[in-house]
Amino acid sequence: MLLVKIGGGSGINLDGIVSELAGLTRPFVVLHGANGLRDEWAAATGVRLEVVESVSGMSSVVSDEAAVDLLMATYAGVRNKRVVEAFRRRGVNAVGLSGLDGGVVTGRRNRGIRVRKNGRKMRVRDHSGKATSVNVSLLRLLLEEGYTPVLTVPIAGEEGEALNSENDDILALLAAELKATEVFSFLEAPGLLADARDESSVVASLAPDALEAWEEKVRGRMRRKVKALGRMFALSRGRPLRVVLADGRISHPVAAAMEGRGTVIESSSGGADVRETDARDRAGRAPSEAPASCASELDVYGKRGPVLVEGRGVRVRDREGREYLDFIAGHGALVLGHGHPALLAAQQRQGGTLAVCPNSFATPLRARYMDALAQTVPDPLGKVFLSNSGAEAVEAALKFAVLLTGRSTFVAATGAFHGRTLGALSLTADARFREPFQPLLAGVRRVPFNDIFALCEAVDDTVAGVILEPVQGEVGVYPADAAYLEAAREVCMEHGALLIMDEVQTGFGRTGRLFAFEHAGIVPDMVCLAKGIAGGFPMGATVVRRDAHIPRGLHGSTFGGNPLACATALAVLEELERGGWIARVEEKGARFTERLSAANLSRIRAIRRRGLMVGIELRTRAAPMLPALQERGLLALAGGRRTLRLLPPLVVGDADLDQAAEILRDCLA
Ligand code: PLP
């Protein structure tokens, strides 16, 4: 369990921290401050914050009633909700709480700050208190249901009253009660400084035993922090614990903290494997010990290098702890990124209800999903067959086309990719994939892509179907012209052939519309879907016209339409709608390519894009660029020989897009 404290100073890179945390797969709890905002609001509203110096030399704000109101408005109000908002924008289902809510943190009211006034010692009593216990059951409940708690002050006093309290003391209790193995505390400093005025004097590492001595060496707020850290380690009673006091102002604060930049305080049994305790394999090995290559694997793919062990949002992490922006995103399948809480929750719910149900029995969830999918496509489309992959969706379309027309000739385009099963492979253009498997389906006519004349020549009354991708992805992101698709629609109609749109890569918002055929204003007779349909969970679908009739028993699938996949796919549709993600795809894609174009890189020959389906055509081969991009933290694909292909999750944030553009600019410069 990771516990993160985000300091409240105005220099903290809150957005950076949130977007990096959103990329983690392991659960975490956030505790944050807001002193910068509180001070701004105090100045703006005229609330006077009285600061006193205690006899021990620490300065404190007196928490009178006005100060506590201001605390609630800024910490538990604006800042807390802004942090929640920032997480939710990145697909993390955050829940904002103050210590007061549900009594998550309770404490004892202070007897008063001992101050010296006019030469006399006296106590100033206010509404501040010391945190004494944490109600972890509520936090656990939230974590188990896939929520991320975001906590701040005030805490609840013994009489239920709101009390201001030191966040560092709360952090110590939280770490102990949640049995945290790692704590990142983001400060407006590069770590614990040996000399408070010299930022280069960072103490790189510290044994917990040394904290007491450091309490004497440091002053002000840092003294409180060090004292609270001592308490944290005392409460952890020798449990493995690694605390990093890290710079919260820099561009990648979380990555830096993970690397141990800042001050690392570690109990002797803590350390690198602490982070991996949750991810051991069946042999009990941590990811870094497990072998990278697998002798049992039939090696038809080849491997690209990093051994990936975690993914969250737009980022994945390898077993060495390096993070990558995942612009491959499961070949475009992860429209909502890795580990989206809504999908996980749907899977958990359905998994515990009914995970498997043969298609010879009805089940309400599957019916609900098919109705929902049918409603996303225009008339006359509206009957759904569910399968498990893109190739299967295409395979079903071919069989249905044969059954519906009584013909067996197909027309496909040059550059097309429709999958690798024998039927789909017959339509795929690349001879390298097809030749070893000849003879494939007889009667496939190949026409040049985007050539209206050639298409019209090829379609006659013997053709069962014309299959086209609205944007050819594998060959390097080439959109079909709207006029080409219109002509395809017309010529199919004229000859009684079926127009099949392969939306396996373009579907579910990738191009800025739910389906890419919408850009051309046409309606095909069949649509093949997969990849984004269930946000990365294996699923395929073939949607046909409502009036289509396929005799029973001629096609089927054991796993097609299994309730787990349907629950996930339903959650994808709901989340795409709820988050308004598709509406922002075009703007995000444009931002990304504008940043790239602005660099005027001579190695780039052309940029082709539809929404967040991006092809960067180079003057040189694309594949050799992939390791360099990977090295700099960006996972990308090649499309054809010369094109870099990027398919980021639709939930990608501006900062991640800018970072990816910067990496590309660096590599291509
Ligand atoms: N059709 C298109 C347009 C594709 O891009 C792909 C896969 O990349 C497929 C079909 C095959 O899908 P799958 O790999 O799920 O079988």
C-alpha cells in the first residue's frame, strides 16, 4: 500500500503528481494540505490568521473559529475537490474526505499552545488537536470497491467538533493503520536539508534511528515533520517501510520519488522488494526476479525489451520501475486506459454474479448490452453477434454475407488489414502474411484503396461483400475519403452486395466519433468491432442489419458474449458517455500533432491523423525509431515501413500528450 502526502504550498506540481499517480496500478491513499490556498483566501477575505510562537520555538497559526471556517473552505472544500477532480479527469475514482467525515481521523483537542506573552508563560486555547486514531475500515471499504480516498483536515474531536491538526501526524497514523509499505511526502523542497538555506544539501538517506537526532538539527515546520516521521516508524514496529521526502515542485515528482530522489528513510527490512510484495508470481518470485523470456512460449511475436508489470491510466511500468507513456494502448484497445475503476468494478460485480452463460440461455446483462450496442448504430443496423476478437468479428461478417447474399466473392482494398484467421487473412493485403497459407479463400478481388473507379469496376452481381476500413491503421494511418465510402455505399446497393465496415481499430471513439463511418455520413450493412469495445477485455462484435436472418446453428462461439465481457463493454459505453471522452478526442489529437508540427522536423514527411489515431510518416524506416522512443519513455507502434503509429487511450491528458510530443521531437530532431 502506497500512501502519498501532497504538501499544500503553491509551488507544488499538483497536476504532475496526480497524473503520475493515476498511472499506477497499485492502490494508494492521498493526504493533502492547502496552506498556500488558505493564506491566499485569508488575504482575500480579510480573515486575520494569528501566528504565535510557542515556548519551544515552533510557530503556529491560532485556529480560532474564523480560522477553522477558512480551513474547511480551503482544505476540505476547494483544494480537496480540486484534487478529486484532477484524479477523476484521469480515470481515478477518487473520493474526497476530511478527517471529520465518518470520523476517519479523530483526535484530542489541544490544551492550548504554550506561549510567552509580556514575559509570562500562558496558554492560547484554540480549535486544534492531535490526531490519535484513524478509522481504517472506511478507507479499506473504499479501496476494496475501487475508490481512491483523498483526505485532508479538519479531524473530528472527542465531542465531534472540527479540529485543525498536523497533517504529518495524521500521515504517521495512516501509515501504521493502513500498513503502508511506502510513503511519498511531496514538499516544496528537494528533501530534508542539512542546511535549510541550501537546497543542494539534501540528505539522501537516513536510518529511522537517526530521526531523533535530526529533530534537534532542523527548525520550524521541518522539525514537526521529522518528529512525526519518528512516530511513524515507531508505530510501524519494524514492519518494512520506505518513506521518501521528495520534491513536489518538479515535472515528474512521482517518478523521482520512486527512484528514491529526495530523502529516503527506510526500515532495514524495507527496500526495493517492498514495492513488489503484492505482485509475486506463482513461484513466489517478485517481478524483478522472474525470467524475462519464457521457454514455453511459441515464439511468434518476438519481444520488445521492457518486461511490463503494471499499468494504470496512460502509463505502464516495467519490472525495473521505469514508467512509459503507453501510446500503444493494447493496439488501441485501451480506450479508457489501464485499470479503469469503472471497468474493474463492473467485472468484479459481474464476476461475483454470473461470469459464464452459454448463448443458448438468455441472461439479462447480455441482453442489456446488446440493446445498448444496437442503439449506438444508425438504422437499419441493429442486430448483434458477439465474439472474442477482431478476426472473429470479420470471420462472422464473411459468413453472414455469404448466407445473406448466396454469393461468395469479396472485394477488399490494398493496404487492408482484417486479421489473421484464414478467412480474414484472405482479405488482408500484406502478401507476407498471406503467401505461406495459400490457397486461402477463393474469389477475393483486391482493389487500390481510395480509388473509386477501380472499386466500381470490381463490384458486380456476384459480389457478396465489400470490406473496408474507414481508416487503414496497420499500413500507416490512411483515412478513406468520404467520397470513396459514399461510392462504396452506392455501388454495393446497386449490385445487391453488402458493405462491411471493419471498425475493429477505428471504433469506440478512436477517430472522434463513436464509429468512423459516421464521418462520411454513410451507413454500412455490417460493422466489425473489437479492440476498444470492452476497453481491452477480449471481445468482438459483428453488427448487421435489423432485417438480417441467419439460420440457427451455422455460426457460434463458446465465449462470445460471456457476461464478464458484456459487463465490461457496457461499462465502456457508459463511461465514454459519462466522461464525454469522445467529444474531446479531436481537440486532443490536434493539440498533439500541432506540437509536433511546430518543431518543423525534417525527418517527418507527413502527419496523418483521425482523432487520436495518429500516423507520423518519416523519411526513414519507422521500426528502428521505436527502441529510442521506448528508451525515453514512450511506447509506440510502426504502421507500414515508414510510419510511427500512436493510439493513446482517449482519456489521455494534455500533459501526457505534450510529454509524448516532446519525446518524439527529441528523438526525431
Ligand atoms: N481488423 C482490423 C482493422 C484490425 O486493426 C485488426 C487488428 O489489428 C483486426 C481486424 C484483427 O483483430 P484481432 O487482432 O483482435 O483478431
